[in-house]
Amino acid sequence: MKNEEKSERYREKKNLETCLEPCSIEKGMRILGGKWTGSIIYHLKDGPIRFNDLTRALGGASKKIIDQRLKELEARHMVKRTVISERPIAVTYALTDTGASALDCLEALRAWSESVHGPA
């Protein structure tokens, strides 16, 4: 009988904690959690940067994935793309106010990661 009561309480507790829709943390992770997304935002913190310079700064990321992430960030109004020269085409990327607002979150994540795993 006691096992049945425990089991029933566990099920009730489990049902109370179930998220039917993405919670705020999940929504934030969907934005910032994409591979290279946080690094891209972090490298844009000091101001506009050209695509090729960003690619070099990120090291192991392919140009294709960087371009994809920048387009996603631009669609979310976190990054602004500016064409500075038509021939040859030159483009810079900069954080918008929305993008810059993610820097505090990324800095907290960096500090937490270093406290758990040590500095990179």
C-alpha cells in the first residue's frame, strides 16, 4: 500500500513539472544555443566586423555555418548586416540593441563554465 501511495505522489509531482510549451529558458537556448551562435555574438561585441574577419576569429567554423547563423541572427533582429562596398562586395555585421542584450547572458555563461571547468 505504501508503494502505491509513493508511486501516485510521484506521478502527481511529475505532472506538475511538465512543460506543455517551451519555457523561457528553452526559448533562450533555441536562440543562443545553436552551434557558433554565442561565439558570433561575442565576437561582434566590440563593433562591426567584416565577414572574413569574423570567419578567421572563429577558427574552426565553416563559412557556410557562419553565414547560416548570421542570417538567423539577422532574422531575429539581433545582428545588422551592412553592405559597405558593391564591387568587390564587402559586408559588415554588427549587434543590434537586442543582440547586445544577450552579452550579459553569455558573460554569465562564460563565468559559470570557467568556475566549473577552469579557464580555456
